[in-house]
Amino acid sequence: MKNTIKNLAIIAFVALVTVSFTTVDKEKKEVKTESSKVVWKGYKVTGSHEGTIAIKSGALVFEEETLKGGEFVIDMTTINSTDLQGEYKGKLDGHLKSDDFFGVEAHPTATLVFKDVQATGKNSYTVTGDLTIKGKTNPVTFSISIYGSKATATLKVDRSKYDVRYGSTSFFDGLKDKAIYDEFDLVADLEF
């Protein structure tokens, strides 16, 4: 009887140790940058502007079919407007790249690193991550939906947290109809 109990205890101990040190494999799926797209939209008192920006690199991390993490590098030098043409497009694109806005010469990339991922449905998640723009890092929370090898994420970003001051009523008084709202939207359509 003592040997049976001892054998069962040894088997239970070995099973516990085996399970404790067994890791679930996480799969890192690289984002196809050429077929993925990020659209931005900024708002001002008198209207809005929108455009695109390229993903330099990115990946989503899965455990089986469940999203567990991700990280992205955005090529800030590619920021451009899609709602204007000619001279006005050139002026806006240049201004967005200047130190008034994103200062892309000194800060050519922005990053997003997922810190916490919570499932909110079968294919949807709420993500909290660290967004770095112009060398300043702040937490952001956003939604992402995943269907097969595609994902869509929507973010609202408060530019005042990243020292993007131009036309911001958070920094300047008396702007009236020249004011540009601090929050802008990002919509990412990803393929991996």
C-alpha cells in the first residue's frame, strides 16, 4: 500500500512538473506591409483632412487562434494627404512632416507596442499599448477585429500628448477658426 501511494505521488509530481514547464507556443505573424494600409483623419474647426501613412514593419502574436500581442513601426516620412491635390497637397504634406507637426527628420518612425490584450468577442479585442510619437510614449487603448488573415484596428490619438502643438487650443489661445482639434483618428487595415 505504501509503495502504491508513493508511486502515485511520484506520478502526480512528475505530471505537475511537466505541465508547469510546458509552454504554449506563440506564433508571430508578420504583417504584409505592401498590402496593409493605415488611414489618418484630422479635424479642424472648418473641416478635416485625411491621408495615409505606411507601416514599416509589424507583427501580431497569437496563441493558437487568440491574439496575445503585437508591435508596429510606422514610417512617419510617408505621411501624406489624400483629400488634396497639387500645390495645396504639397503644402499640407510638407507641413505635417515639419517640426510644427511630426518632425519626421528627427523622428522618422513611430511605434506601437501591445501591452495588454483582452478578448471582447469571438474575433474582437480591446488592446492597451504604448504609442511613441516624436520620442514621447503614452498609453493608448483601441479596438481590433481579426478575421482569418486580416485585421482592422481603430484608434483615437491625442496629439497634444506627443508635443504636436500646431493649431492646438491646448497650447494656444485665440485660434478661433484656425484651431485644429487635438484628437485624430487612425484606421488600420492589416494583412498577415
